Amino acid sequence: MGNVKKYKTGEITGILESIYNNPVARRTVVPLFISDPGRGKTHVIRDFMISKGVYKPAFVLSQRMPFEVSGMAMVDREKEFMKYYDFDTFLNLKDGDILFCDETFNANPITLSAFLTFLEDRIMISGRKLPNIMIVAAANHQGKPVITPQINRRFLIYDIVFDAPYWQKYMLKKYKMPEQVSSKLCALIKNEDFTRYNYNTEADLDKAVHMIINNLKTPYEDTLIPILNTLIPNNTKSQVRISENNVLEPGESIPWLDMIKLNKDIKISDSEEGKKTVHNNEIIMLDYNGNIIGEIKDVEVLKTIYHFSEDAIKNINNGKNLHTDPARYYDFYFKKIK
């Protein structure tokens, strides 16, 4: 199918935003994001729903019976005719809500067929119209039944492929993982063929890294530990503090796994007491909430780790709070202590 355009995980938010903000598209377009498992689709869609203040758990179609979608007809014995009842999930929706349907193409074909009325006409079995909501769907290539054209055309399908920069940004934010390590994990993800028990997807490797850092047994150890032990050198002419009681001398290297185990539990509150503990270093690293999450000796050390323009370096030397280069997708702030 030469006409199928590929999209990256990092593009999902922009697609959702454009449809949600267009009144006509919101009522008529049902974007369906399809990919291999573990690409992070559900995570991104969930975060988008949270950002709009309308988060609800996913409506997982593969776990639903047809009547949970279409509603049910029951006999009204007193009036001697059939009475139609809508399913409560849809009755509780209101204007501006987002109905997220996950595992769409793994649903029972009858359940999926029952869903078509919602996608096309936005009408429940009783005849009541759905509110002005956005319907979003996600699916995997694996395990789906034969999808007929009349079902397929109800969706606007975006084929999602692995987005290495987006995932590396996520791993940097979560684990302070440098590119020397995450790039090797990306190679495992790109070569995954889904023929084994445990898969090298973004989601699975994320869980495995968490387990290894916390000394939990995992089948991924033989593959991941050599990667996580990638040596991180101190290429500066100064000591670099990697934890409260450990420094890396000039020219010295440390396995990333050892470094993160030393550093992961150190949390310094942004209080007066916390500030006193970092006065031996000139630059502190803060998260969006103002919590101190790291220390860097000086601007020269900072320049060896992150990419800054000359204007950015001037700003931090002048004592301004500095966000890392947006083009690098980092979510840290730096502040120089005078």
C-alpha cells in the first residue's frame, strides 16, 4: 500500500489537538492510531486527555460485549413493547469529552460492528444523540481480524512507527539516560520481530530498565545490563559530582547503571535547607516544580553535557534561569548560584 503515510509517536498530540479544536472534525473524524504493540500510543492519548481535563479510562473494545456498545432492548411488560436502554458509559458523556477506544481491531467483529453507529451518526440505540465529543481509537497490527472496507472507512487511520528521538527524550526525563545508552536500546527496538516471549518494545524496555535499576530480577538482564553499563566519561578538567558523596575525577569513567543507582534516590527539596546543601557547586538542575534534581560544577562542565547556544551560555553566566535547548527536547532548568 504505497499511499500509506507513516507517522511518529511524537506527532500524535498535534493530530489530536487539530481535530479536537475543529468543531466539524471533532464530530465527524475518528482518528485511529495503529502500530506494533508498545509504541506509547495509549500513553500519549492519555496525557492529551489529561491536558484537556477530560480523562476517563480507555473503553477497551476487545473486552466488551456487543450490548455494552449498542445498548440493549428489553420487554416492558406493562406496556407490552420493547424498550431500548443505552449503555451507561455513553450516557455519562458530556460536550468536550473524549471517548478513547483501545484495542479496537482486536474486538469481537460483532462488537466492532455495533460500534459503527457511534462512529458514523453519533446516535445511541434509544435515538439519543451523543454529546459533542471526540472519539479516538487505537489498535495493533497483530491479532486483528479481517477488517471489511465498510468498517475500515469509518476511521481516519494513522500508521504509527517507532519515534526514537521522542522515546529518548522520555527516557532522559525519567531516568536521566544519556544518548550513549538510549541509542543502543533503540537498536533493539528497531530489530524487534515479535517472535519471542519477551519483546523489545519501548514500553517493555522501560519496565525492564526500571526493574534492573531497582535490583529486581528480569529476563532482560543478559541483554540490557551490558548496555546499561556503558561507560560515561568525565571529559572535563574538573571533578563532576554524581551523588551526594561521590565525584568523578577528570578522565575517570563510570558505568551508567552504577551512576544512576547512586543518584536515583537523592531528592533535595527546594527549601532553604536544601539550598544550603548545594552551595559547593555553582549550578543546580531543577525540574518544572522547582525541585533540585542535580548539581553541576560550572558552565564549562554544563557545556560538555548539554547543547547550548552562545546566548544561552551568556544568560546562565548572568544568573538567569535557563531551560535546556528546546530543540533537544530536555525538560530541565538550570540556575546559577551566586
